[in-house]
Amino acid sequence: MELNIYGLKCDNSNCDYQDKSIKFEEYEKYINYPCPECSEPLLTQADFDTTMQIVKFAEIAQKLGFTNENSAPGELVKVQVELDGTGIPRFNLGGKHED
Ligand SMILES: [Zn+2]
């Protein structure tokens, strides 16, 4: 299981500001950091807490040897996580055709 956690996106649905250069390790500094364009928070405390839980879960899953049963042995499962300020994550599983 591979988590791609990086970048922050503005929580305001009318604003498309995002910064993909922000690393996961830097997230803590961006809690309640105002968007440069609309001053909505880029990362809420709730979203940060959720992100940390996801990371912890992924670490445990990795230790237990968890793999996605739909993927070939040894294949990494890519999971993209989207958060919109509510603390409720939306998961996008990569590597599959969903069009
Ligand atoms: Zn914004």
C-alpha cells in the first residue's frame, strides 16, 4: 500500500488554489493557514487529524502485509486521498481504469 500524500488544495469549492509542492512532513505548519487567494483555511485541524489516522492505518497495514486483493502480488496499491475541510476523507484508488 503506497500513500501519495503531498500538496494542499484550498477547501473553498469556488477557489481552485492548490500547492502541490507542499510535503506531507510540512502539513502541520499549514493547519489553518489561510489560502493566499481567498483566505479560507488550506488545511483544517480535522483534515490534519484524519490524514494522520490514514498514515497510521497504512503503516499498520503494511506491517501486516496487507495488499489489495485485486492487484497482482507485490503490486503497490496507490491511494489518493482528498480532504475538503470536513475531516471526512475521499479515497481515489489509482491504477484502475474507471472511465
Ligand atoms: Zn482559496
